[in-house]
Amino acid sequence: MLAVQVGPLKEEDDVDAAQWKPVRGSRVSEDVIHQIREAFFNGLQTGDWLGTETELAERFGVSRITIRDAVRTLEARGIVDVKVGARGGLRIAASDPERFIDALAVQLHLMGVTFSEVIEAQCAIEPVAAAMAARQATAEQLEKVATAIAKSEEAVGDPKLFTEWSLQFHIAVAEASGNRALHAMLIALATMQKPKMSPRASEWRARRVLKVHQEIYAAIVAGDEDKARTLMDDHVRNVRKEHPEAPLL
Amino acid sequence: MLAVQVGPLKEEDDVDAAQWKPVRGSRVSEDVIHQIREAFFNGLQTGDWLGTETELAERFGVSRITIRDAVRTLEARGIVDVKVGARGGLRIAASDPERFIDALAVQLHLMGVTFSEVIEAQCAIEPVAAAMAARQATAEQLEKVATAIAKSEEAVGDPKLFTEWSLQFHIAVAEASGNRALHAMLIALATMQKPKMSPRASEWRARRVLKVHQEIYAAIVAGDEDKARTLMDDHVRNVRKEHPEAPLL
DNA sequence: GAAAATTTGTTCGTATGTATC
DNA sequence: CGATACATACGAACAAATTTT
């Protein structure tokens, strides 16, 4: 059927072709997007002013509608923020994990990735994060972990609230790893499964979980990497076994 | 405001006020985006037809420009594909890691995440992926790993090509973990650092790396989880130490 | 291979809602 | 409160790309 395929040949074999960057698309708005994107990665900071739509239209020599196409795309990618009214216009956006979470969710949905795979991925990463936290957590980061534990302790009788603070504990540990890339990915994974969680922990189960959390925290504070990793590994493994459908704490 | 479009307020019923999704924005196009997004997560598949811009404009009772705003956003999020010409229009997109990679890159840039953090995250995840691969890799997945090794063996004299196939080895191991969430994230991390890598491995260094890759492969084939994890852990640790600026192999 | 039909890409003009001063 | 600045939204039209005839 497709004897001849003229155009964007995607050679999977040629590894050098991977360098290949599509600077030029069939749309004018893609040029605009590309240029602003380049400027972004070349040092623009949150809050930096980019101009109004009309200004940009003049500067790029295109109509306002074309600029709008570009703006909507840049906005969806989390690069710019748009405000109406006087002193409105385009500015470089602030970081927003939501963008990243959404992108991950969309792609995993398209790939047909299962719920349990997301959990499994989280379970794989968390012990490593715990070990990293034990190695290098700052006082401030430890404080956040401690807060999450304290709050969940107050909420042992409220399954929903307890689950929420348990989740915060895990995210705080990831943050304490000191690696923001890891942290961002764990937030994405945890957030994705949150809507599917049904908190049904009984109080004694909550207390048991709380105890493990406290032990993990102690290991991190003590700087015991192996212990932190092992405890977290057992923890997520158990949780997964006990709650095959809602395995996050 | 438009009295016409008051309908689609979707109450996420009940208790979960924390689930709290902003169904209602100040833009009409956000309503459209939200509805199509909901439909997407409720079972639309790659290739499914959504209609033309004009059709959608009629169906939603808005102008074509408003639909275009929505379309650009949905496209940027990787949800739809747009094609011009007869039988063109909107379709549900195929999965494209590129979207996810871009979103991660944008967010990490905004967060000011350093290059070494990205590498460190990768180094944290890979040993776990290797262990998982040892547990459950399929024949087809192992084949891909073997191919990457064979290709890199052929390229020991060509630093650039060798680096590329070494990277493919690592990605193939991640795929062999059987967890597509983990796989997707490692692709993103590896791709992000690729532009900054400077392949400068000498031939004997390449041969040494190759030997380790082969050992890891053997451990995976043998189903030896601990060995696979340990070998990979040592490997990434060494690589990071030897090439502090270009530490990926 | 050429012409026709379809559909997005792009432009201009205009009106309206909204935030700032 | 009024004036100003700006994005949001509508309508009509033509250009360019792609498939079908």
C-alpha cells in the first residue's frame, strides 16, 4: 500500500538521525513556538515579560490569530502564562507539577499502562529515594517528613485524612532525597493513582503503617542508608500485598 | 458571559472535594478542552475520530476560533492529532514519548534542576529496572538488549556511535523491566541529558563498558535479580565518577 | 496525472469582557 | 468611577495542503 513515503522519514535504524530536530514545520505558528521555546531554554526566568499578543504579532510579522495558536501551545506546555487586562500579556510561567503530571497521565493512558504498573514504578523508586534521603537530607526537608508523620498520627481515626497525610509522608521523603527530578516523578506517579485510591484502612492498620513510617524516619535521621532503603522496600511491598487495589500509603 | 454554554458543569460527586478539578475556567475553550479530555480518559483510543473544526464548533455552539484555541491546547498535551485536507480533522493521537519528555524538560528548567540531578535520578532508577528485568523479561525484550550490545560492540572504535548504542542498551534494559511507566521515565531522563553528552570514550574504555554490559545482560538472562542490580549499580556509579560531566553510557 | 472536494492555516475587521491605573 | 490596555470571542473570507475522483 505505502510504496512511497515522501516526507518526514523516521529512520529508526540510523542512530545519528536521532539528533535531528524539526526546526521547521508546516505551520508558521510552529516557528514562533520554536523561537520562544529556544529563548526559554536559553535563560528566561519565571515572570519574564514577553509582550502582548499584538506586539508579538508585529514582531514576528504574522497575524494575531497565528500568535494565538502559538500562545495556546506554549501555555499548554507550561512555558508561558497569559493574563488579560492592563499590564497583562505573556509572561514566563512558574513551575507547575500539574503540567508534568498531566503529560505523564496522557502518555500512560495512550500506552495502555495499567494502574498496577504505576504503583509498581512508585514502589521501585521509593526505596532508592529513602536511601538518598538518609545520605543527604537537610534539616528543613526532615522537618517536612516529621510534619507529615505528626499530622497522620493525629488522623489515625480518619481513614481519608490519614491516607492523605501518609501520601504526604512519601512525597516528603522523595523531596528529602534532594533530587528534584526524582521528586517530580514521584509526585506525578502518586498523584496519578490518588483518584483511584479508596482509603479503607482500619485504625489499627493505620497505627501499624504509622509505626513503620516512624521507623523509616528514624533511619533517615540516623543517616542509615541501608536501613532506610530496606524498611521502605518492605513497607511498599507489604502495602502492595495488602491492598492490591488501593496499595498506596 | 455566554448563557448558551452553561451546561457542562460536571460535578465530581460527593465526598472528594479534595479531588477538586477546575471544571470551570474563565475561557469557553477550557470547557471544550475539559469535555474532550474527559472523553479521552473515558476510553477513546488512538485514531478515534473527533470531527472537523467546523463540526466541533457547531456541536459545542462556539466559533471556530474558540475551537482552535482548544485544539491547539489538546494537541500540545498530546491528546489529539490534526490533519489537513480531505478526511483530515481531529483524531486521538498515538502515544509519543516526546510530549512527556518536553513537559519534563520544561518543568525541570523552571525548577532550576541541575544536569547532575537528572543523571543522579537515572542512576537511582536503573539498578531497580535491571533487577526487575532479571525477574520477568520476555524473550523479545532480551533480544532488544542483546541487539544493543551487539551494535555497540561493532562500534567500539566510534565513540559517538558507541555512546548512542550504550544508551540504547540502558533503555532496552528499562523496557525489559516490563514496567512501561518506569521505561517512559527513563527515556525522558536519558533523552534530556543526551544533548549535553560529549562522547569521548577511548576504545579500551569502551571495551570495559561493553564487558560490564555483557555481564549485566548475563545476569538478567540468568534471572539473578541481586546480581543484575548490583552490577548495574556499580556500573552507573563508576560511569558517573569517571565522567563527571558526561556520565552516561 | 490533473481536477475537484475537503479541511486546516491564516488574515482582517469588530465587539465585548476584564483587569489595572 | 472612568479611562485604558489587553485578552477573549465572533464572522467572513481566502490560501495552502491533502485526499478523492
